[in-house]
Amino acid sequence: MRMFKVLLSITLLFPAAFVMAQDAIFSQFYASPMLTNPALTGVGLCGGRAVMQYRDQWPKLGGNYRTGLVAYDQVAPSVNGAFGIYALNDVAGDGLLTTLSLNGVYNYLVPLGKNWRLNLALQGTYVQRSIDFNKLKFADQIEPKKGFVKPTSEQVPFQKVTMASFSTGAVISNEKFYAGLAVFHLNQPSQSFYGTTGPGTYLPRRVNLHAGTNIRVGHRYGPKREDDLILSPNVLLSVQQNFSQLNLGFYANKGGFVCGLWWRQTSTNPDALIAIVGMSKDQYKIGYSYDVTVSSARSAVKGSHEISVAYQFCSARPTPKKWLNDICPKF
């Protein structure tokens, strides 16, 4: 465990040209869709939505990643748009590195003819990263037979850095199909704990490309029914600096019950098989997912757990039909 912490410390504090911090991720990509694309803010809602989401990644590994989210979005027909806010907290290394981000989104709707819609969104983010220097271990602290007992001569970094980030997104959709593009961290802000510049010191842009469709099984030509079986194949590609992740999967939705299966492939190797189950009843929605590790690390990290809870409500004033395009998956 000590060796793991030493290696983690080196990775965090001495970034070379190819060591860059990546954004936190969830496997329930659409439980809070603003994280996948800000242009999904408010889409499919007749009012507002509050979401809580939590991910425990590789719990068998000491110093693992734990990520929590609270979010709220709501349609605003008076300005032909929707607003959203969310806070995300990511903890790595038993509190060694903590990232807190506060985000605000505005999503604008552009009707395209009778059936198509275009959503365009802007997002502003405040990011705070903090590091607990007292938890770091260095080679010059080692006393033979006693361990890490000496003081270190390493330069003490800033305990905290803050930055502003700006993102954008677009989604085009009709009642059966949607596709979107999102670009996060357009300005690539500095995240250096030493106040330095150059490769490895900035937050790299992240690009999400995603698409999906809904296929009704059974009553294909009649009016929609709540108990219809709907199959929804989806794809999500995420690229950040030299890292890429391809997610291929589908959902089956019937009568408020949802199950899904995804395959995650990174740029270098297979990563995980993701199983999702969820239930929506009246105004409530709850989902659970488990990532089964399939990479060579599976002997040490068996999998990851994730849970989401949401509450949705309709506004007293009727929401225009153009905002009720419920193509987006639930989880």
C-alpha cells in the first residue's frame, strides 16, 4: 500500500508531458444527462428534475475514486430554453486529491421544421482542486528499518488551486433519434499546484460524441402506450488528450422498468462490462449499475458500484410540446 501511495504521489505532483488529469466519469451516462452533454439540460421534462448520483470505483483498491453529484435542471419556456446547475465532488487516494466543481448551464431550443429540434448550450464551471500534502510519501523520508519517518526536502506545492472552465454542446433530435456533440474545457485552464505552465499543467479539452434511437416493439403504428417495450441502442465516444473511451450499449424499457448493458473500450484495452437496472414510478426514479472489470487489472479491481436517485415534477403552466421530446435514455 505504501508503494502504491508513493507512485500515486509522483503521478500527481510531478506531471510530465504525458501525465494529465482526466475528468471524473459515471456509467449511468443519462441519469443526469448534463454531464454527458449540456445540450440535454431540460430535454424531455415537463418541469424540473433533481438528481443525486454516487459512484464508488474499484472499492477493493485502497485509495480508490469516489464521486458524488447533486444536480437540478428545469425548462424555461418563457425564454425558449432550460437552465441547469450541478455540483460534482471527486475524491481520490483517501482524500489525497479532491476536486469540486460547480456548474451552471443554459440550453436554447431551435425548432427545425415540423419534427426536428436543435438544442444549443453554454456551460460555465468553477473548479477547485485541493491536495493533502501530509498524506504524500517520498523516498527521502525513508529510514532503514523504520520506514517513512524523516522530513522531506521536496518543494511544498499549493494546497489548493482554482480555475474557471467553459463548455458547450449541441443535440439534434426528432421523436425517434438523437445525436449530440459536447466540448468541455474550451479554454483549457491551468491546474498546476506549482503555478507552472507547459505540457501537463492544463486541464485538457474533453469531447463527447453520442447518438441513440428508440425502437418500439409491438404497437409500432398505433398510439404510444406506457407498457410498450422500447429498445434503445446507444453509442458514446469520449476523447480527452491522449485518452479515449468508446461505450456501446442498449437499454430495454417496459412499463417503467429499465435494464441496460454497455461495453466500455479504452484506446488501449477493453475496460468494463456495465450492467444497469432502474425503475421509474410516478415522479421518482432510481437506478443501479455495476461495472465488471474485464481488463488485465481485474484480479485487483473487481468492479465499481453506482447509484442514482431522481425526482421529477411538472410545472403548473403547461410545457410546450417541443420540449417534451423524451428521446434521451433514463440512465
